Amino acid sequence: MAVQAHPKTGALHSHKYHGLQADDLIRMYRLMFCSRRLDDREIQLKRQHKIYFQISGAGHEAVLVAAGQVLKPRHDWFFAYYRDRALCLSLGLTPREMLLQGVGAKDDPSSGGQQMPSHWGKPELNIVARSSTAGMQWLHAVGAAEASIYFEHHPQAVDQAQKAPLGESVRHSPDEIVYVSGGDGMTSQGEFFEALNAASLKRLPVLFLVEDNGWAISVPVEAQTAGGSISRLVRDYPHLHVDEVDGTDPLASYDVLRRAAEYCRARKGPALVHAHVTRPYSHSLSDDEKLYKTSEEREREAHRDPIPKFGLFLVREGILDEHELERLEAEVDREILEATDFALAAELPSQECILRWVYSPDVDPSSSRFESEPKFASEPKTMVEMVPATLADEMERDARILVFGEDVADSSREEDLAQLKGKGGVFKATAGLQRRFGSDRVFNTPLAEAAIVGRAIGMAVRGLKPVPEIQFFDYIWPAMMQIRDELVVTRWRSAGRFKAPAVIRAAVGGYLTGGGPYHSQSGEAIFTHLPGLRVVMPSTALELCGLLRTAIRCDDPVLFLEHKHLYRQPYNRSPYPGPDFTIPFGKARLVREGADISVITYGALVHRAEVAAAELQREGIGLEILDLRSLSPYDWEAIARTVAKTNRVIVAYEDMRSWGYGAEIAARIGDELFEDLDAPVRRVAAMDSFCSYQPLLDEKILPQSRDIVSAARDLAAF
């Protein structure tokens, strides 16, 4: 921003100010004042019902303009949180752009009107669009820093990422670091400690800024953080540089942040700066701090307000006189008034944008582009053997692919590999990949599912293609916040400016002797309920190969479900179909033709339907079996064809009968194909219970071939 005031540079001794010059100090004050005035203007607009939400950065301005002085837009990467207005102004976001977000305008650069104000994002400045969830961003920054280190050693990956969709936003600089911030309340999330652990383990260049204003909405820091100091809690993390500062003092903050950034740029490890700031306004306009802060405390906070403190400092130091300060402030007010008029007159988004960014507009995984014929070679492979074969071919083709998770490597201790056969996953699904591609592409992670997915998001945002493994679907739930509120929403909430096309592999399902309630779960309906996520479950080795390759080559996040019971079955084996074999999503496989009853199914129920069909054929009842393979999207056209042909339908699925995936299919058939039906739609599914360790109970709980036979006989007699 241009500054019209003329400092008295002759009176300035820059060594007193850590090397900062007069223009630097004036610019810092101008940014601080502009940030505060924007907060005030948004508060006014909210009370006039011209914007719909407001959350301020008041009291945080000093440490944030100091960070903006230290860090570099388009060079470093930024996972800023909603109080970081002053930082984002320092990096290059304008008052116009911030107010466009406030009114939800079409040209809001952060989200195109999709996301609330103060959720900054702009790819041109390396500011990554964020959600409203508290503390998820710590892990994204770790993943982004992993991408920084990876790109240093794999320039081919940078080149491939730049040629992919949104490649114009992919950039890498040799000494770049990743900034991530949050309030003290956000350090109570498990993701914060998972992020610190991962960053310290790998000595990643992440600068954590904790902006501690003493409150997490209405919870004071002493009730939020053990001992009342997050920096004291984390000082013993190896390789972590920790410093503490009065965040209302921009010069002290600049000095501390400069040292922290230098530590990260030197690749010594991560740094954490604990800045004590203040919050002179309520948490947001939806909050009233008078309900929980005494008047004495609010008065003490007012004395620490960085805006009047720094303005008075500039006058006392002879850098600006009072008239120059007033002129500067008046100039800011005029700029914000003009920006307000511009934003209030801005075009609003059209309703056409609602679905525009749910999925990639560049790559359609259900298109004919992914139709291909297999070119068989080698002896037949089981499903579990097909996983590393497919991954290996894709990793040869694409240097952006990283495979990681619990136990996926052959050995975390590379020096032992020569003496060991190697693990390669609890099911051996990634065996040999680490030996072939190295430990920077295939590696073990801590046992922390949220961290696995959160780090994958940060990598994917930077242009990599992470393929993390969740060892058992039963343990995916710690990552649910990362999946639902981050992974699948990244593209939509940024109006297509960012994406996170990770492929999450997970072993799913029951029919295991002794699997019990924690190694037998289904639950695919929970994930097919998430817009933006592709969900796939193959039932044969051939389909696993083709669908996994499509998942990796598509541009959306994918949950790839591999049924444990099917991993080593002899009946679903296939020779390897070649390195270019793909199967489109949303295209069902007609397993068996029949004239009397349609069975719509997937996963482990496909073979059970085939067994049932063989028994029923002897009774003169012909089952037609449709394997959906892809659950989101699914092949409605194929469903409609088979229903029109047989007029009787069974939907068979492994999850619990009530509110399960098949319930939606059955409901849609009843809604849209009612005239084709000669009998009610029947569901065959698990009992509304949990899988049991005792095999006799488990057999009763899960749907069996006999259940399909019974349902088919009832329908045939209807």
C-alpha cells in the first residue's frame, strides 16, 4: 500500500528496530490500522444486515504484520486462520477483496461467495483456502512442508504437477517454509500435537504461530491449556525451536519471528512462536464477551491494544508526527470507504455455481476416457497381489505419488532391509514398494489416522498425489473431521482454486473368523453421503486394478475400499491386465444374466449372490446380478435397465439394513421406477447390530447366500 506520510528519517536509528527502516515501520502501522478499520467496517455492515457474519483479528495485528514482514508471498506457503487479516493484507490481499468475501460476491478471490468472511485464500499468494473447523490446518501445513522437501529431491514431480489441472498454482522455491497459525484454543485439538510430532520427526520447515489472546470464545487459557502456557508444554519436542513474545509489540514480534523463520529456512526443523496478544472485541458478532469478561479485565486488555500503542511509539520516536499519523489514518479510511462501495455494488454468484466445484471440471472419471481393454500377462493374481502391482506401475509413471500409513513400508529402518523380508502392510498389500521406490515415497507414519489424512491434504494441495492407507476401515473415524470438513470441501470452498485429490485406501468389511466388532465394519453409506468424494469397492482382482488406476488418475478425492475377505479368494483372481488398464467410475458390471429377479449388490455380496443364483436356477428362478463396483457415482442407468427387464428387485449389501447404502438405492427405485415393479423392493443386509467375535453369531448377523435365496423365493411367489 502506498504511504503518503513523510517520515523524519534523519532521526531514525534502524539498529534500534532490528534493522527495520522508517518506511517499514510506517507500512506496518498502516497495515495494522487498515486491518482494524476493516474489522470495524464489517461490524457496521453486519449490523446493517449487508453482510452475514463477522469475526475480527482485533488485537492480533502487531504480530501478524511482523510475520508479513518476515515471510514472502508467492514463495512461502500460508495456512492462515480467521484472525490473520493483518497478515493477509501484508501479503497482498486488498481491502476490496476482503469486503468482497464479506458480502459473498462472485469475484471474492477466496471462495467466490461460498465461504464465510475471514477465511482467507488466494493461490497467487500461496494463501491456502481454509475451513471453519478449529485446528485442522496444523496437519495440512505439515503435509505441505513434506511436499517442499519432496520437491527438492524430485524435480520431475514439480514438472508433472505443473502440467496437471490447476498446475498454474504449483510452485516450489528451494528455501520456502510453511506458515500455519491458530489460537491457543486450537492447540487443544489432537491434530496440533499430531502435527508437532510429525514435523519434529521429519524436521520439517513449518513455522507454527500460536496467537494466544487468553480466550477460546469464553474459555480462559488456564481452563484450556494445562499450566496456562502451550509453549511450556511443547519445549521438549526434539528439533523444535520454541520462542515466546509479546505479540502486541510489532518490533519484538519481528525479531522473534525472523529467528524462527531463519531456523526453518536452514532446514534445522520446525519452529513454534507463542505470541501473547489481546482480543479487545468479542469472539465474533455472534458472541458477547461481557457475559464472561469482567469490566476490569476488559479495561486491562484495552491498555494492551497494539494499534494505539504502536501509533504513540511512532510519534514518540519521531518517525511520524501527529498530523502525519492522522493523514495516514484518513487515507486508510478513504480507501476502505471506496472498497465498501465497490463490494456492495459487486455482482453476486449465480445459482449455477452451486454444483460447479463439487467435483473436478477437468477430469471425469466416469467418462469414456477411462474405458479400456485388458492386455493380460502373468499368472493370475489375487486382489491383494494386484494392489502393489498396480501401485508400482502408477508410481513408475507419476513421480507425484506417495504411499504412506501405518506399517505400509517394508521397514522403517532402512539399514535393516537387507536382512529382512519386510512387512509391506498388515495384508502385504504394499509389499516391496519401499525397496523399489525408496523411503521418501513409501514410508510408515505414526499411528494417527487424522494425521495420515491431514498430511495427505497438505501434500495434495501442493500438487502431489498422495495414496495413504487406513489400515482398517474400523479405525478411519479419527480422520472423519479431516475427510468431511477438509478433504472433500477443499475444491468447493475455494471456488475451484485449490484441490486435494488424495486416494485413501482402506481394508473394509467382515466375513472374517474372529473379526469381531472392530475388524469387520462396513459403513460406506456414511462416505457416499459426502459430496465431493468418490467411493469405490471392487469385488474382483481385475476390477481392483482398473478402478485403483482410475482413482489415481482422476482429479477428485477417492475412498478406495478393499474388502478384506476378498483379498485372497481364488475365485476372483485375474492375470495382470497391463499398465494402462482403467475402468470408469459409475459403470456397473453385469455379473450374470437372468430373467426373473434382479440382485443389485457389490463387494463380498457379489459372490454370495452367485451362489444363491446357482441354487435358485435349479428351481427355475433366474437371478440377474449387477455389481455396482462404484458406489459414488453409481450406475443408475444399469439399475433402471435390469429393473425394467425383471420387474423384481433385491438390493443386497453388507452394512446394517437400516439407513444403509442399499436403502437409498431401494428408495430411488421405488420413487422413479415404480411402474416397472411387480413386487416390493426387498433389502438383504446385516442385522442392526455389530459383528461378533463368535463365528456362529457373526454368520447370523451378516447377510448370507441363504438370505438372498429366501428373499428371491418370496418375490417370485408375490
